[in-house]
Amino acid sequence: MLLQFAQKRLHKIPSRLRLDDLDAALVGAFLEDLENRRHNGARSRNLRLTAIRSFFRYASLEAPAHGGIIQRVLAIPNQRQRRALVGFLTRPEIEALLAAPNRTKWLGRRDHAFLITAVQTGLRLSEMTGLRHEDVSLGAGAHVRCRGKGRKERCTPLAKPTAAILKARIREQGRNDSKTLFPSTRGGPLSADGVQHLLARHVAQARKNCTSLRKKRVSPHVLRHAAAMELLQAGVDRAVIALWLGHESVETTQITRCRPRVEGTSLGQNQSGQRRCKTLPTGRRVAGLPQTTLIPNLWTMPHVERLARKQPCTLRAFEHFVLILAA
């Protein structure tokens, strides 16, 4: 697109363009054209600029004689963009959504199991559709194991109601480690479009009983946000939430820092107005449940090891939280 813009502006075909022609003034004009003529937003504009910077960084190694022009292009700043509030579902909205599927039918039972697992675990869409029977452990310390971004494996604990539903789901399918946990009608994994379709269908049904859902756009990622907000409202530290969601850095989880008010009470306070503890109690252990039996190999995972070195108290809090959830 930059070369096409330069051709129109300089009346040169791309093969005759020189690096001197692509100066900071031309790149700036190109970015303005994206906003004014093509009506691109700040995010799209910044993505184009990132690609241009990548090219000029390469050019700085191949053509050091043009270092002045290259540095001026690399100095072009990103445009600040609006950051919208995180979309999530409140507890009444979650309950209305979970009540929408018709559990007397196979599809309804599958969809209900999918939705409750997504809301409780906060797994990404690709992680949910990739789950197999072998990834679900329903014994002591029930959990699901998934492989997320960067091929990083992690285990996410399951609450008792979710574990019971998944147990019934696997029993209905017939236990087979290679089977897809949430298959399509053809037996293969659900596609992204298939998940969007089933979610839109049940959201439309839930809106009949929950009016607040009518103003919200519910996507699979909103279910992930709902899981994060449920943990935040329960007083869980953001470092633990980052570990729960599989974030590489706690900074990624800082988007949940705004605590909205629900039913006139701040989510950081209980009904009596007292401030909730922001971190879980540490140092206490549940008798008879050593840490290695809670979730196999939890403490040997790379991202858990990194967090353990940086914030050991957070890992103790995480262990205690999981033990409470599994109790």
C-alpha cells in the first residue's frame, strides 16, 4: 500500500523508487491518507506503521548510508488510541446464559458443558475447541490441561459443578483419550464459526430472561473476561489471575484493574462495606493434600517456575486457592 501511495504521489513506478523517496514526510502523508481517505482507525494505522518500521530496520543494516532518513522514519510515533472497557458478564447474566441450552437434547448438553467450562476456566477459544478426553482429570484436584499461546502447557482447576458436568459429558460420549470433548455434529472439533453460532443462539435465548444482555455483544472472549472478573470479584490477586489465564506477564491482566459497581456495592467490598482482602491467605495448607498431588506437574511448568522465582508468595496463594476450589 505504501508503494502504491508513493507511485501516485511521486509519479514513479515501484521499481524506480529509491530509499530517498520514502522519507518521513511521505510516510507521514501515507498514514494521514489511511485515516482520512480509507477511514482506518488508530489500531490499523499503527499496524501499518509497525510493518514500515520493520522494513526500515532491515534497510538500516543493508543501506547504512541512508541512516538519517531511516532514523526519522523510525521516530514517527504511534497514534494514541481509545481503550474500551473490558466486556464481561455479571453473575445473573452468566446464569441466564447457562440456563439457555435445552439439556434434554444432545446438542444442548454439549453446549451447556462448553459454556460452563469456558466461563469457569477462562480458556481461550482455540484451547476450548482443542480439548480431548485425555486433557480432563476428574479425580482429586480435578483440572483440565491445555496448550495455549507459545505452546505453553498449563492446568486449570475445575470447580465441583463443572467437574460433575464434564464427568457426565465424558460418560455419555464413552471415555476415549483421543476423543474431542466438545465435538461438532460431524464428530470433529468445533470450528470458531461453530462456537460463534452456538453462542449467538443461546445469547438470543438468554436475552428473553435477562434484559441487561440485550445491550451487550457477547463473544467467546467475553466468556474469558467473565472468568477473570469472577476471580477479581472474589478478591483474587491479579498475579494469580494472570497465572490462571495463562498470561505471560501480569501487565496483560492489568486491563481488569477497573472494578465496576454491581447492585450499589463496590466489588472490592462485601455487603457490610468492609474492604475485601486483595490477596489470598498464604502459608496455610490443607492436611493430607501435598502440593504435588493437587495437579500433576503443576510446579514444573515453565511459566509457573518463572512466576515462582519472582513471586513465591503468589504461588502459595495460588495453591491455597486451588485447594479451596477443589475441596
